[in-house]
Amino acid sequence: MNADDSLSRSRAGDGAGGRPPRLDPFAILDGDVDPDAVVALVRDPECGAVATFLGTVRGTSEGRIVLRLEYEVLEEMALEQFAHFADELRARFAVKRVAIHHRRGIVPVGGVSVAIAVSAPRRGDALQACAAAIESLKRDAPIWKKEVYPDGHRWVLGS
Amino acid sequence: MRVVVRLHAGVRERAGRPTLEVEVGEGARVRDVRDAVERACPGIAGQLGSCRWALRDAFVAADAPVPPGAPLDVIPPVSGG
């Protein structure tokens, strides 16, 4: 397993469509992240693009076999930070909506740890803002991952 | 005044406890709380240098004043995503 934490794409010309958002734009989840639900949160008739990022759990780390990750989250602060990230993105890019869902607890190899979706009238803003969002999250969201190996575990310091 | 300090992730694990309380003077700054935590829990003193601090769900600087009654969070290097 060598899945990296990078999967991004833009969907140009998607139009409005879809059901109305039913979830908060920012969430810490104990269950599975639903990427389609995160995308649905940002769909907007004024937007021609939705860019997404999925973080997925890699099965190896620095040559060691990883059995699973365990995420710890300081939830209220993390949600405040997500909203702050969205404000910063709006100051830098012409984006419409931002949604971030991040896991807490055990995530198996191959599982989705985070989904970010950003909508914008133009794809360039959507793609750049989505990339900026995951960098902000990795730098300033109070979330910690523990890598669990066959013979122990390690809290990852920075990422 | 007594300040509740909440520990997370590897720092909590190293300390073996999720919170601790320290005594600091009125008008104390975050750095004074940090110094008190180092004295109260020497086992995590080596980790605190790489940690940030948070108050009421926002990062705070070392020279920020600590209001009475508000817990402080020790934020080890983060690794979300």
C-alpha cells in the first residue's frame, strides 16, 4: 500500500444541482468521512468548479508497516481553526464555500482521514484554495495522529 | 491563582495524565504557567519547548496574560490530515 495523501481534482461546469447541504461545513467525525457529502456542502449555482482533497492512510511510514492511525482532536478549537482557515482563503482567493470533515479515532490503512472541498466560480481559485486549506490544516489545526505499528506506536510530530 | 493545564497527544501520554494544576501569581503570563508546568511535571519539560499554547480555542503567545479561571491547552506539534 503506497497511497499518498494526495488526491485532488477539479470539476468544472458542475452547475447547481444536488440536494441541499445537510451537514455542518466543518466537522470532526467518529465515523467514516463521506467525500460526496463534503462536496455537496459546497456546490453552488454561482460556481464553475469544486476542488477536493482527500487524505488517506498510508500503509507504511519511514520503512515501517503501519497497521492503523489513531487521531486525537481538540474539537472545539479545531472547528474554530477550520472557520478561521476559510476566512483566510476568502481573503486570498475568490472562493464561495469551504467544507472540511476530519476523522477522530481509529482510521485503517486506506481509510479517509480528511476531506476538504472548495467551490469557486473559477477552477484556478478552487484548486489553489484547496491546496492552501490542507496546508493550513496541517500547520495549525489541533489534531494529532498516532501511527500504530506491529511492535509499538509513535505520535507523529508535524506533517 | 490556580491554572488548569490540559495536555494532549504525546505530551499527555508522557505525563500520564490529561490535566494538571499549577499555582502562579496574579498577572501571570503564559510563559509563567509553562515554567510552573516544567517544575510540576519534569517528565514533559523536554517536550514543552516544541509546544504551542492555546486559550479559549485560539493560539496564544508566551507573553499573553492568563485570565483567572480559564484553562490553558498545551498544543504539541500537530499532525492532522
